[in-house]
Amino acid sequence: MPTFRAPRGTHDLLPRERFAILRLERIAADLATRYGYRPIETPLFEQTGVFERGIGEVTDVVEKELFRIAPRSEEKESWALRPEPTAGIVRAYIQHGMQTLPQPVKLTTIGPMFRYDRPQAGRYRQFWQFDVEAIGDAGPGIDAEIIELATRFYGDAGLPTIDLLLNSIGDASCRPGYIDALRSYYAKRVEALPPTERARLERNPLRLLDSKDEAMVAINAGAPVITDHLCADCAAHFAGVRAHLDVLGIGYRLEPRLVRGLDYYTRTAFEIYPPGVAGQQSALGGGGRYDGLVELLGGRPTPGIGFGLGLDRVLLALDAAGVSLPPEPATLAVVVGADPAGTAERLRVATQLRAAGLVARADLSVRKLGRQLEAAAKDGAHFAVIIGDELSNGRVQLRDLDAGTQRLVALGDLARELARAGEQHRHG
Ligand code: HAM
């Protein structure tokens, strides 16, 4: 057993996995750019109040999962690691006066989030999200744009099919009536409620609907649905979102019991799952509208909508769907040599190849030439550049490690020859 291990619920991204996430990050950044979303980076920690007020105090994320940072004695502030980026981005929107920019302000970020959750498959204490936010447009067209962007990401990442679940959870004018209906529904079944849910019933009955407790599944199945309680404005907005999605050809399933785990949502709410899989623990992504959040965090009333997609779960879903990840970029050539005193020359030639844009490695060891060639082949390199006596005439041996053939090449031609040989190799 090693003395130290990565903290429970976290996982090291070893090169293969890091490369796979990097690929997803590139796909995400490229998509977001094409849709006009600009990158933003906010701190990995914020004042705790940003999350308590923004996400809501009676949510799992704040009540149970917030990574609070123990304050140093001289500090008056209390901080927490970000469990999600939306609250911090909205804080930045207000702080930097982005209300004065042309609206909506379209922002995107990719990075690690932290939730002190009970770890299990696909649920980590540190995980990666691709996040997109459009602040300052009341929709419903922007809702459809955001949802279409999210679904396109999975396709570009290589996931052939996903399930999109859609709902409207109303706003400040119609949700209170729905919450009353929910409260009285649960109150009639209070004996059957698990103690934690009973405690939440008074403070936030909506949270019971997305409870992770098994005992709640049957109870929730008969609960009243929000879509029966939407006010005229919310119903019209929801119809608008659906109409836009229909025009874009985006398929979705209406899910009237879908509520999100964070309190800032209003109106549109959506979640994305691998096909045929249910349960929030497997959601590949989710998002929705948060028309009250800017005001809640101290700004002028401003609508907003966004999503967060869990990149770790996308990798798991790709694996489950049997989609093989593209290989890591391989080393094209390793520069080797028999002379133990000749490492500087190996390094110089490798530097020249890298300057020409090629992926090259220098073997700077003093092991025998045969062992260096073996190691190069084992590392997946296709070619070895062998530095020997010919160097005094400005030439080196270029060895094709797969074919086992080699020829003399002038140093001045090496980069071009290697690039050409690499191309031929790639195209068989
Ligand atoms: P969320 O639904 O809490 O929404 O998280 C979004 C996604 O992050 C989830 O669907 C899941 O894929 C991934 N995720 C969440 N928790 C974990 C975990 N413990 N381990 C692995 N993956 C996880 C939000 O965070 C909102 N900020 C989304 C949003 C942006 N809404 C509006 N704008």
C-alpha cells in the first residue's frame, strides 16, 4: 500500500484519461466559440454566501456537499470550493458591470467542481464540467439555442444517442401555488416520509421531488405536477421553447416531475441522460433558466439560462457505448545514439525536429543502442534517428522501427524526410 493516495472520491487523470478530457475540452471550447460564447474563468473558491444565497440553503449541494474552507483565524470571510460555476459567473457579471454590455452576455467555462458527496461510480468529489451561460435574454429562443448546443456537444464527442428530458418549473408567480399543492400532498403521507425529507417538507418541499432516497420513488410518482400549475406567462414561454426546439429538430421527452437540485431555477429545466438510463446520479448534464439569480446576488433583475455537462460522466458513457477514444498523439521519432558522451548531440537533433513542428523525443540514457531502440519501439515511436560516426559528415541514420529498415539522411533534410515518412505511415 502506498503511504498516500488521492483523496476519497477524487481520481487522478492519468495521461490517457487527461488526454481524453482535453479532447472533450477542445470540442466544447470550439462549439462554444462557434455559438458566440466567450471564455470566462472565475476562482475555484468564492465567499460561501455566493453559493448559500445563489444555490439555496436548503439544497443537498449547500446543506451536505459544500466543501467549506476552514477560515484562518485572522480572516473574517468564509469561503467554499465551487460546487458549480453558475453562481460565481453571475457574481462576476454583476461585479464587472456586464449589465452595460450588449445583452445577452454569453459566457463559457470548463474546469473542476467540488462536491462533498458520497462517492460512487460516476459521482466524484472533484469532477469536470463544461458550462455555458447566456445572461440577459428572457427567451424562449435562447433556451432552445442552449439546449441544441448541449445536445450537439454529445454528438461531436462521439455519443450517438442521448435522452433529453424537458420541463418548466414555473416562476415566482405560479410556483408558490404549486408548492402549496405539493406540501399538502406530502403532509397527507408524512408518516411514510424518511426523517430527512420530513425535515425539509416545511422549508423546501420541491426538494423532496428530487430526493435520492429510495423510499421516495413511489411517493413521488403520485405527486402533483408543476405543468398543471403554470401561470399563463410561464405556459406561453414553455410553448415557445418547445416550438423553437421543434423547428431545430431537437427531440425531447416532457418530464413534468423534473426539478433540478439547485434552487435558482425558474421556467425551463432540462437534463440529459444516456439512452434508457434514469436517476439524477447518471445525468450527463443539466441546466435551465435562472431569471431571479442576478437579483438574488445583488444585481438588477436580469434573466439568464445555462447548462453544465459532466465530462467525467461523458467519458464513462463513451466507454459504456463501446466508443473507442482516439489514441494519444504518438512520438514520431526518438533520437538515439551509441556514444554515451553524445547526449548533447541527440538533444540538439531532437530540438531541431521539434522546432520543425514534429513530435520527437531524445533518449538521453547511457544504455546500449539496442536497448534504446527497443525502448523507442515500446513507446510507440515509428522512427529512430540514430546518431553515429556519420554525424561528422552531417548525416544520420533514419530507421523505420516497424519495417526494420534504415537509410542515411542529411541532417538538413531530416525534418522534411521524417514528416514525409510520418505522413506515409499514417496513410498506410
Ligand atoms: P448540475 O445538474 O448540478 O447543474 O450539474 C451538471 C452536471 O455535472 C451533472 O448533470 C453531472 O453530469 C455533473 N455532475 C454533477 N455532480 C457530479 C459529481 N459529483 N460527479 C460527477 N459529475 C457530476 C449545475 O451544476 C448547474 N450549474 C448547471 C447550470 C448552468 N444551470 C444553469 N447554468
